[in-house]
Amino acid sequence: MLKSTYRIEIDNADGTTSILYAQRPKCKTAKGRDAQHNRMVNQVVESIREIRGWKRLTVSIVPAEELA
């Protein structure tokens, strides 16, 4: 099964950057890909909402080779 790989970058107030990776099943349509990207962003925001000290959040789709 093909998977989409997401890089999640969280820039903190102290100048550090946390990078996490997540994989989800690959969507067949552009509309599905956009919806999945929005779900990933919302999941991360819900997870870090209570954490203080983060300034910027970036969620991007990257090639699977970047994870390896």
C-alpha cells in the first residue's frame, strides 16, 4: 500500500525546531489529498494546543525517501 509522508515542523519560541514525520495511506484524488492534509494539520494543532512556547507550525507532504 502506498503512503503519503508528512513532515511536521514546529518552531519554538526559544529558536529550536522540532521535526516529526507521519505516514498516512495515499489518497487517489487531489480533493482527497487536500482533505487529508487539512486533517493532519488539525490533528497536530489539537495535540499541541495546550503546549506553550511554539510560534509556527508547518505540515508538508514530502517524498518517502526523506523519511529513510
